[in-house]
Amino acid sequence: MMMKNRILNSFPGQDFPSYNTKEIYIMDYSNQTEKVRGIEWSDIAPVDIYAFVINNSALLDISFCAFKENTINLEGKAKELSHCEGILFPTANSDKTWITFIELKYPQKRENLASNLKEAREQLLFTLDLFRKQGIIEEKRLVYLVFSAPKYTHKTPFESWSMEPSELREIRKTKNAIMRGVNSIQVKSNEKLKV
């Protein structure tokens, strides 16, 4: 409840649906439906789109906030900033539970994957910085930054991964964040996540 309240204090109007099933799926229908539908999540595997998968064998109750368009803003600016899709965390959370920001990309062509992943990296870092600046997430708190290209499930980590190990270490050191390009994560407990 603590994380939900912190987010709502800075960014009112967000929703926090939750599931406690073995598998949870996150999809982005924005491009496929010309924004009639957007980010969705379900405990039923979709048949019409590739999805990011949360393996939840611990059966924890997990909340997901898909950031609504034009609601994540700073200093009174009404325009939508370049934030990621949303944030995941255990519904019963404390200052020791994991937090994950997620960004999904659905490039039409495989050769666009590298540029999509670069954009995802920037969106994730921007959102993390925004949440830290707003005091929603403390500087000392470890955060996972996950970007996914669900259409390319057979290649994880992605062959177009554009970050060197030294860059990942720098993000870990300066941002207190672990960044990964994967199409699924595994929930071990309230405090442990395998990416």
C-alpha cells in the first residue's frame, strides 16, 4: 500500500489492479489498435498479441500501474513526458520489496529493434529519475528497469542489445538500478526477483 500511496500523491488518477496467479501477462495494444486500446495486463495468455510474462510461482499479489497518458507530469506541465509503460511491485510492500519499471516495444521490423531498445532505455531512466526526484522511490532503493520486445521471445537477451557491461555497471552504481532486456521475469518472494 505504501508504494501506491506515494505514486498517487505525486500522480493522482492512476489505477493499481493486481493478480496473484502463476502467470501474469502485460501487453501494449497501442500500435495494433491505433491507441483504441493501450497497456493491458491479464492472468490469461493473450492470443492476439505477444506479451511480457511475469512468472509468479510464489503466488504473490502483484500490483501494476500502467501510467495513463498525460498524467505523469512535472512542474505543472500538462504534456505527456517520455515515461515508460508502468511500474510493478508486490501489493503488500515495504522499503525492502522489489520494484520494477517496464517498457514494451513492438517493432514492425527486426532491424528496428536496436533503436526501439535505445528509446526504451531512455524512457526507463527518465521515469526512474522522475520518481526519485518526486520522492516516491528513495535513492538507496534498488530498482529493476526492464525492457521487453515480446515479439522476439526466442532471443533473450536480445541480439540487438546495445549496452556494454560497463554501461550496466554504471547504471547500477549511479542509479542503484539493474537494467535488463528480457521478455519475462520470475518472482521469487516479496524481496527477490529474477530478471
